Amino acid sequence: MKNFKNIAVFFFIFWMNFAFACDACKLQQPKITQNFTHGVGPQGQFDWIIVSAIAVITIFTLVFSIKFLMKPGEKDKNHIKNLILN
């Protein structure tokens, strides 16, 4: 387990190096997205609409994923979830 923890920490630190934008990309980004991504950011109003729609869909999916993970709502004893949870 200790070896797994060391590997996880290594990959987390390694991943953090690539998670944020480099200095050259920061100069090309709009103020709002300056540290988040590489490359150029949204250029026009339509691009911001697309980014906003994707953010809403992502948050909606996350909320319902957590909701149904915590309380699936199935009471049947033969439901497939009971093969995993029991």
C-alpha cells in the first residue's frame, strides 16, 4: 500500500506540471481562462456560449452521478447492484 501511495503522489506531481498553461500560452489566453489550458482560448461570443454550455452539462452530469451513486433508488433484492455492493 505504501508503494501505491508513492506512485500516486509521483503521478499527481507529474500531472500538475502539465495541468496548467505555460507562460507562452498564458499570453494568448483571455483573462478568465489564463491559467487553465494550453493554446488559444475562446475567441468570440459563440465560443463562450459553447464553453458555458459544456460547463453546465458537466456540472449537471457530476451532480446526478454523485446523486445516483449515493442513493441508486433500486430496492429489488435481485438488482445487479447487489452483486457488487453485497
